[in-house]
Amino acid sequence: MRLYLLVNLTASLALLCLLVALVVGIVGAWRHHLRLRRVCISLVMVGVLLLLASLVLTLMIP
């Protein structure tokens, strides 16, 4: 049961990170801020890592 909750939590956090990265990327491109672009790239990397962690946890479910 706990593993299911952990999978759902990591998947939700990953999607939230990617959604925030999308918004930050749009705002950064609109205002031409390099710092926002770096934040966007960092958020995308964190989101992808969380998605991979969610996939690994899903494969661990018997």
C-alpha cells in the first residue's frame, strides 16, 4: 500500500514540476530572461528524474 502511495506521490510531483517548468519557460521566453530559462531547464531535469523514479517504483510493485 505504501509503495502505491509513493508511486502516486512521485508521479504527481513530476507532473507538477513539468507544469511549473512549462509556465516558467513561457514567461522566460516572453520576457527574454536567461535566469528563468535556467530555472526552466532545472525544473525539467527534476521532473524527468522524478518520472524515472516513479517508473522504477512502479516496476518494483509485485
